[in-house]
Amino acid sequence: MALPLPKLPLSFKALSHHSSPSRPTQPVPSLFPSRPSPTPILRRLKTNNSPSLSSKTRLRPLATKDDSLSSIITELEAEEEEEELSSSPFRPPGDGRLADRWREIHGRDHWAGLLDPMDPLLRSELIRYGEFAQACYDAFDYDPFSRYCGSCRYSRRKFFASLGMDTAGYDVTHYLYATSNINLPNFFTKTRGPKSWSQKANWIGYIAVSDDATTALLGRRDIVIAWRGTVTRLEWVADLMDFLRPVASEGIPCPDPEVKVESGFVDLYTDKDPTCRFCKYSARQQVLTEVRRLVEQHTKMGETVSITVTGHSLGSALAMVSAFDIAETGVDVGVDGEKVAVTVLSFSGPRVGNGRFKERFEELGLKALRVVNVHDTVPKVPGVLFNEHVPEFVRRLVEGLPWSYSHVGVELALDHKRSPFFKDTGDPSCFHNLEAHLHLLDGYHGSGHRFYLASKRDPALVNKACDFLKDHLMVPPFWRQDENKGMVRAHDGRWVQRERQKMDDHPSDMHHHLQRLGLDKRHQ
């Protein structure tokens, strides 16, 4: 029996205000107008008992009979679709309001019973937070011929609107920067010209907080920390020194000196350059001061608060380290003395620390759900030889070695070969692509169940920054790019780069917040 799939909208409009990576083109903001909503779970949830299709949504071939994916996409009667779906054990999308279930969705019970079969509410939330991580790629300036290369293309106050995410329901409160002086050269980008917005900094993410309307839907005030990772270039993996370092040596107040993380990750998180306007404070200082400010502000008003940290690839590693630091430092405690729920929702991330890091992570009450593609190599490093999969007695023997690593949290393993939209390719950057992971999430309903797109998330988004979709779908690879590469015609008729507004850096009272946390010392 052929696999039924939703009807694909295959018409695209050119985007005129987005960018392009070091390859011919680069990731673009999600085409939210092409699907019902960029934040699926914030839409009014359906209350029917199955996600069945009406008779008007009968699927038809995407091309001529000779050219179509006849083994995959066929014309189906709506009654057949309804019969198959109604017999499945999937929870209906309306099975509980998010405001009532958010603690369960954020890992209170370690996602027991929610992954297989896949809980629709959890799927929607994973996609929503994945899009927050994707926004880091879509907003980043990769163009080495731009004097703003390595920065965010958009101002903080217009961040989501500039990306077409007007309905995100969050306000960005802080941009995050890191110094490029560390040993991860393939992660950072710099302009080739003599003039640059910064010679030593790169934009690596943002902190946002839910607005009042979204807070009411979510059932709490949600603070999101989104970290930028890597798009198509995987060379940064080779830059890892595969050397574990105690977190306590970097100022993180962990009582156990045996808790260690990969040195490159902790360097990226804690290094700073006092001579740079943007990275004179470390990413660690930026995160802890802003999170403390937001937690105090909203718990003082009697609100329930959550902290959700997300990231893809190297951004996933930063998400794990920063969540650990937030809990260990105690900035997750409100003015009422109650701890705030801290959850990591990561995508295609590497291992971060050793076995003691994993144990301490769990002792602190942190929750982490890792979404991975089983064919992606990044989640398998570092620690290829000694990791969480070796027998317990072996792990104890090698625990003190500098190359013994363990993943933390719960893993949701997806398989890109289950998607009928993907071509057979050996390109590892396709397996690692974040949009591909979000596509797989939308089609995943549990082991043994057929693949179909629950929210009809546009498959064309996958090819924004890779070449993964089958040619029959007629979606060009690497299709996202800036109009005229960002060049505009000046009054005198010459073509020049567009000027940008003043770059956001740090609040004027930053040092005061650092002093309150005791983070104003050299190694903090």
C-alpha cells in the first residue's frame, strides 16, 4: 500500500530581506505564511478525536503519472484516510490544554509515555522551540563580504517580526555574544574587508520572554534561551580538543571537582575580551544576569516561570552547559525561594561532559530531551570509544580518562529514511540539518507507524540550506538568499551595502547585576 501524504503547496515567493551562508546560499526564516502558524501549539487546538482529513483534502499526484513519486504519493479517498487514522493509538491534538500539561510536556516525568506513540502536544512544542533555534540561523549574517558578517541582521526589538514570526508571542530582551579568540575557528565568521562591526565578536543567540497573551496560553511565563549552532559546515567537530575540563575551574560553582565538560564548549561559554564592546562580558555573564533579572521580575509579581533552553548542533552543547550553570549558580530560584523549572530541548547535539556531569545534571533537577537523527554523526561525538553505551563496570574504570563522555537526558531518535520526501544522499550536512529534524518531528508518530505530516509543515523549508528533498518535488537546493546579496541602489545610482541600525550590545547596568551575583571577577 502506498504511503499517504498531505498535499504539498509547491509555490514559493522570493524573500527580500534574508541572508546567505558561505555556501552559495543560506538558511532563511521559516515561511510561516505557507502553513497555518509558526507556533502550532499556540493555535486553537482541535477537539476532534483523530486528525482525519475531510473529503476536500483528497491527495493527488504532484506531477504527471510518468514523473510522479507513484510509489509514495497517490490519489486517496478521504474515507480510507479517516479509517486508518481513527484506528491508530495516537493521542488527539486536543488531549489536554498546554496550560494544564506544560510540566508534563517539559519533562516532569522524563517524557514517559509521550514519545512512542508521539504525543501531539509534545510534538508541537518541540517544533515550536526548534523554530526558536532555527531563528538564530535565519537571522545570522554569514556573508564574508558584508561588514556586518558575524552579527545578527535584525534589531532586537524587531527580531521576530523581521523573520516573519510575528505571532511568536515572545519579546527578545537580550542578544548574546561570544569572543572569536577561542579554538573553534570553523564556528565563527568574519568579514574579509577592512571595516567590520567587530573584529573579535560573533552573535551566538538571544534571550526572549513570553508576552502576556502567550503566557496565558502556556500557563506560565516562559523564558527562552536560544543558542546558534552550525548550519552546513561540520568542520567545527574536528576543532574539538576532546579534552575534559572541570567546570569548577571556569567559575561554575560546582562542589564536585570531577564534574567535567569538553574544553571547547566551556571556553566558548566563559571566555571574554575586555577590549571588545560586545564580548567584554562572557556569554556566561550575559545569560546569568539576564535570567536572574527576568526570574526576579516575574516571580515578584506572583507568576509561575519556566526556563527553556534550546539549540542545535554546537548550540545544543551551549544549551546543556548554560542550563547546568543556571541551576548550579542558583539563578533559577525566584524571590519566593521556589526553584523554577529548567528544561533543555536540544537538536542534533554532541556529548558535552563526563559521567559525573550527567549525574550532577540530574541531581540539580534539570530535564533534557535530545532530538537526533540516527544517521547523524554529531550526536555520536566526542567519546566515540567510551560513552554511556559501554557496560557500567567499563564506564567506571575509564571515568577518569579525558575522553570518557556521557549524553544527558532522554533521547528521541528519528530516522530520515522514514520520510518519503528525502532523497538518498551521502551528504552528512543533510542528516544534521535542523529543518530536516523539524520535518521528521512533524511526520513522526511512533515506532512502527507510517510517516505523515501532522501539521502539514512545509517540506520546502528543508531545502533552505541543503539539498535533501527529492528532485520530483521541484524545490531548488539552498534556495534561501538575500535579494541582490543585500546590495541597494544609493541616491547617486551606485550599488552599496545597506546601512543597519545601531547594534545592540549590553545594558548600562550590567556591571551592577554582575556584582549582585558575584560574577564581576576575572574568571567569571
